[in-house]
Amino acid sequence: MIRHSGLLLTALLALALLFAPLPFGGVTAWAEATLRGVSFLALALAAAAVERPAAWRPAALPAAALAAVALLGLLQSAPLPAPLAALLSPGHAGLERQAAELAAVPAVSARSVRLSLAATASRSAALGWAAAAAAFLAAAAAGARRQQRRSLAAAALAGALFQVFFGAHDWFAHATTLWGVELHGSAIRLRGTFVNPNHLALYLELALPLAFAWGWWAVRRAAEQAQLERRLLLAGPPVLVWLTLFTGLCFTGSRAGLLAAAAAVSVQGALVAGARRRWWLAPLGVLAALAGVGVVAAIAPREGLGRLLATTAADVSLGARLDEYRAALGLWARFPVTGVGLGAFRDAFPLVQTPVLEGTWWHPHSDFLEVLVTAGLAGAALVVAGLWGLVRGLRRVLREGSRSEDRAAGLAALGVLVSAALHESLDFGLSMPGNALTLAILLGAATAAKRRDSSAQLDRTGHDLGGLRVGDLQHVEPPPERGRKPQRRRRARRRAQGEAAETGAVQA
């Protein structure tokens, strides 16, 4: 029963990873509702698949932080007594007082106050944070087994490759529609099934660290092979996948995405060097980034790198971003503790919007800034606590993973986290439900990778030597001799057994 629940859970999460970005990044109402339903269904399956609740311990703090932000959103949307609301957020109480005076209704002290300027939007956003927590826990339950973790990683890489090739088809065809919907302009930048190419860039950034970690694991395995063909079969596919995804990322034209991906792979190279205590490996990530840039420059430098190279200090978009950030920080200063309400940025931004910032602003160009503005210091503290617990757990997986594949999972997740954090400091790609669900599943699965028991004394084959007597050591299988074919090892073992039998016969 538990085994079948685990397989069904993994299949459901893999299908979610493949489906999540297809309907315009999951941003349509029906797609967002579907992804949330899948997240809660996956959590129910995870509850049936997990044998011991302690298996969720590595994922407890990040998931609790996500759930706490969801509860904060529900609190913001709930009516509170006016004195309590005035204590928590004088800004909301002041707006309620002004509204009461204009509408000639009873005094604010006799009425309830909500800590959100858009209560319905806050309840919807709270449900999204809760769905992310559910997907994170469900992935942690599935990621405890490496076969299931492989399936999730394969689904994420397959989805990313589909985005590159699907987007390339529309790009070459100069398509102006996506799934039959007319879009503004032709596909002058690679956008896949996203309307905004920058959001596709974030999605590809979530898959790139997986390919790099796969390559690190494959190269280590290939070094143990004697035949050149087997080495190429092991190391070749992850290298090709990484270069393909990096090329696709460059063709999205996302400057923040390209810089974040390059920084993430550089960090991964440094982490590999630190984990192996071989510091000459530290530039490995930088060399990988340079190789990717070289491939793009050889294929189409103007389309792949032109937007980044054309950026100057006097860039118009940079000035608009700075004006936007100043206005958003001014909005936060009016509601510093609890924020304007989860999901209420569009309704609250007109309070500080200047004539220079025209149009309707659904999100600021920074997910971290949006958390600060909409959830206040309370929500920001919860997010920081969750990130701290997540980074701490992933570093332990990288250092103490019981297998090289487990350590590769930690390496991949840390790269994903670095890339997403850097990109989302300058963009709002995680407002796409498909990106948010993909991030939650990948990070949740990595936290559950098995770690060595530090209290046990292990030999090179993973046997616990702490409880063995000296006479029992002869029954421990010796580690395989590297660089020798299995047939040769078997022949050497039979030859040694024969020599031992002959020696015993002579002594007899």
C-alpha cells in the first residue's frame, strides 16, 4: 500500500512538473486552480506514503514558513477589532477612518478593520502559499527514494527541453499567437509557452542546475569506466542538455536570467570544490558558463547576447526600475509590520504611484520586495527563517549525503536556490504558478536525500563497523577495485580463492 502510494505520488508530481508551465505558465484561473488542487492531492498521497512522520523533519522548517505566510494572509483578510488593527497597522486604521468619514458611517472604533486593501486577493494568495507548502512536503516524501527523485528531475529537464524547442519553433516562424491567443508583437525573443520571455528564463534556470549536478555525478562515474564509449555515454548527455538549456536561456533575452544562471553555476563549481576539498575545481562552474556563452556567440551572438551587451548605465528601463523601487518602499513605510495584504499590490500601489510610472502595476520587479510590501516585516521574517532552514538542510545533504547521487541532489538544489534568488531580486517570475510549483517540488525533493549517520563508523562500502567484532570483519565485502572490469575482478577473486585452497592443502 505504502509502496504503491509512493509511486502514484511520484507520477502525480512528475505530471505536474510537465503540465505546470504549459498554460501560459499556469497563470490562467483554471490552470492555477488545477495546480493548487494537484498540490493538496499530492500532500494527501504523501501522508499515505510516508512510513514515519520523522521522514518529514528535514523539510519541516521551510514548509512551516510557507504555511505561516499563508496563515498571515488569512489573518490579513479577516475582520479584526479596530483597536487591535490600529495597534498592528496604524496605516490600515487611518485609511479605514478616512473611508468612514467620507461615507458618513459610524466611527471606526465601533467597526472592524481588515489588514488588507484587497481581502479577496489576500485569501487567494494565501491559498497559493499553502499550495506551495503542500507541494514542498509532498516532494520531500517522494524524494526520500533516489529512483523517485530521478523521475522528478527527468520530468523537470524534459519540460525545460520542450520549452526550448517549442519556443524555437515559434521563434523561427515569427508566431504572433500562443495556444490560439493573440499576443503583442512577434516572437522576437524565445518565450516558450510563457507570455513574458523573462518568466521562461526563470523556468530554464530551475532546470540548469539539475543538468550541472547530473554532469558532476556522471563525470565521477565515468572516471571509473575503462572503456571510452561508456565514459562518453555517461558524461555526454548532461553536457548536451546543459548547453541546450543555457542557449535557450540566452535567446530569451533576459539579462537578469543570464547573470543569475552564470552566478549559480559558478557557485555550484565552488561548492563542488569545497565538498571534495579539491580547490582547483573551483573555476569549473565559471568555465561551464564561458563555454555556454561561447556556444551562443558561435550560433547567434546578436540574438543571444545583444540585449545584455547593449545595456548601459543610462538604460531607460533601469531608471524606471529605480523609480518603481522607491515608490514601493514608500508604500511599505506606510504599512511596515503587516504590509498592505498578500496579493494586494495592484490595489495598493496607486497610493504612491507617480505620473512617471504609468499603467497598472500587478507586481513590482522583485519578488522579495513584493513580500516586504504585501506581508510586511512579519512575512519577510518568516521567509528569511524558511530560507535559512532550507539552505542549512541542503548544505548538510551536500556534505553528508550517503551516496554521490544524494550529494548531487543537494548540489542541484543549492544551484536552483541561488539562481532563483538572484533573478527574483529583479523580477517577478515566481508570480507564475508554474514556476512556483516547479521550484517547490525541486527543493522539497532535494531536502529528503539520505544523509550518513554521523554517529556510525562506516567503511568505504557503507557498512557500519561500530557493532562488529574483529572476527566479523572477514565477512565484510571489500570495496571494488577501481579501473578494473567486473570480469577481471571475478577472475582475480577466483584465482585468490584457488591459491588459498592450495595453501590449505599443502599445510594439511
